[in-house]
Amino acid sequence: MLAIRQYTFGGPEVLEPAEVDRPRPGPGEVLVRVAATSVNPADWKVRAGLIGMAVDPPLTLGFDVSGVVDELGPGVHRFAVGDPVYGMVFGGANAEYVVAQAHTLASKPANIDLVQAAALPTAASTAWQALAALGAGQRVLVHAAAGGVGHLAVQMAKHRGAFVIGTARAANHEYLRGLGADEVIDYTAVGFESAARDVDIVLDLVGGEYGSRSLRVLRANGRLIDTQGSDAEADPRYERFYVEPAGASLREITTMVERGFLQVTIDRVLPLSEAAQAHRLSEAGRVRGKIVLVAWNPPD
Ligand SMILES: NC(=O)c1ccc[n+]([C@@H]2O[C@H](COP(=O)([O-])OP(=O)(O)OC[C@H]3O[C@@H](n4cnc5c(N)ncnc54)[C@H](OP(=O)(O)O)[C@@H]3O)[C@@H](O)[C@H]2O)c1
């Protein structure tokens, strides 16, 4: 089968198509014929060797997948061959087939196609799990609100009945208000810490010095949820967050999508052969929503 491989850490140019063996599902696993995958910052960070995922090149990236169940490993009863599914995998989705652990997959929402479904797993699971404690009437500040995680977090927070504040460039403000944001802060024009106050939860998708600056807008019993690594670690309100690949989260997300409470924004769709270009766009940090990569021979 074809896959996008890299044989060394480096820039987008290290990504190249190559013929590799089709993987086989082991116990508890599912072989998925890939329809599409989407780009997450983790893809280019691993590609460049910036974060260790306990893997060295040669490797195949891709942490989100949508597609059709092609083969079931021993002990998998939740799915049947031919089912349309989506989910997170531990790499390898930039290929014609990928093996997923069955417990990390869910049935594709009925009202969206496989291209849209590929945009959801990591970003929506992150937003869902990170905002688990958010309640009605609370004030939440979402940094990078227009990005892959942020635009879904805004919608989820609004649906929970929270007061939603987001940071974004002015060009994204109308878009974010359309998703339900109550206030938007142009972080390029003002310090967000002077524009927001009395926040219960900050979802920090930027990190670095955004950490200590976010502490200034938090209530005394607020929580700073950091997905990135920041300078706020010593504060008792600080929590480092790591998304868990979980079909259970995706089943909640499926329900939200099917009921019309959650819509994923696709910035653009590219063929998987243009993965390097997709990495360049993601790395530039201006993507609104998600970039989806469509596999070579996607199932219907
Ligand atoms: N720990 C975990 O488990 C976990 C899981 C998922 C993601 N993450 C991390 O979370 C971060 C966000 O992920 P993502 O997929 O949402 O990224 P993304 O889609 O690439 O984010 C792009 C968005 O970031 C915004 N942005 C860039 N610089 C900003 C700034 N200084 N302030 C506010 N907004 C800014 C841009 O909006 P504007 O054009 O409006 O600036 C753009 O829309 C990444 O670093 C990722 O690695 C961590």
C-alpha cells in the first residue's frame, strides 16, 4: 500500500510517498481502509523531532482517521467489516490502511461525510475532555479559538451554557461570534489579560508565556488547562492536559454532531500526496478549523 513516509526528522520536504506492507490487525484492533486524515500540530512537531512519541524514523504520521472497517482483529465485536468509522490512532493514518485499537474508534456521525469526520477526532476529543468540568454560567477563555481545537471548544462551551471568550485575530472575530463566542479579543491589538476577567476556566492552546498571563484573568478557584507547556506550572490552578484516544469521547461527539450542536470547519482539503504543503500551512499557525488530507483510493 502507499503511505507518506519519512526516513529522517526534518522539514516538510522529508515527507515522501512510499510503498509499504499493509498492516494486519492484532487482538483488539481494527484495520481501517483510510478515506481521509487531518493535520494536527502534533504531526509537524513529531516530523521535526520536536516531541518524542517513542518512535524514530522511518515512520508514517497521521493521528486522525476516517474510513471503512476492512478487517477485524480477534476479540473485536463492536464493529463489522464495511462500517464507516472515525477515530484517533497512534500514528500511521497517512496511508491507504491503518490499524486502530477498536476502543479508540466510533461510528461516523450519520449526517457528515468521511472528509468532515476525519477533521474531528483529535481536535474534538481534546476540546471535549479538556472542558469536561465546565458548567453552565461559568466563564471560559479559549486561546487560539479559531484553530482546530479552539473552534470546537467554543461550540461545546456555548452548548454547555458557558460565557465564552476567545482570542483570535480580528479577521476571525465574525466567524467566532457565528460559532457562539460572547466576546472575542484581538490578541494582536491588546493584551488579553487586560480585556478578560473573572474567568473560571482558561483553555490554553498557545502555551509559553500565555500561561502566566492567563493566571491574571482567572478567579481564585479557577483552572488553567494547558495543552502545550507553559510558564504557569507552579500555580495550584494549573493543569497539564493530554488528550486520551477514546471511542467513548467520540460517541458523545457523534451525538453532538448529529443533533446539530457541533460543526467542524474545514479550512481546506488536499490530497494526501500534498501532506508536505499541509504541514507548511499548519506550521504557519493561521489555519481556521482543520486541514483534511484525502487518501489515494478512498472508500465511498
Ligand atoms: N496536549 C494535548 O493533548 C493536545 C491535543 C491537541 C492539541 N494540542 C496542542 O494545542 C495547540 C492547538 O492545537 P490546534 O490543533 O487547535 O492548532 P491549530 O489549528 O494549528 O491552531 C491554529 C490557530 O491558532 C491561532 N493562533 C495562533 N497564534 C495565536 C496566539 N498567539 N493567540 C491566539 N490564537 C493564536 C490562529 O488563529 P488567528 O489566525 O486568529 O491567530 C489559528 O486559527 C497545538 O500546540 C497542539 O499541539 C495539544
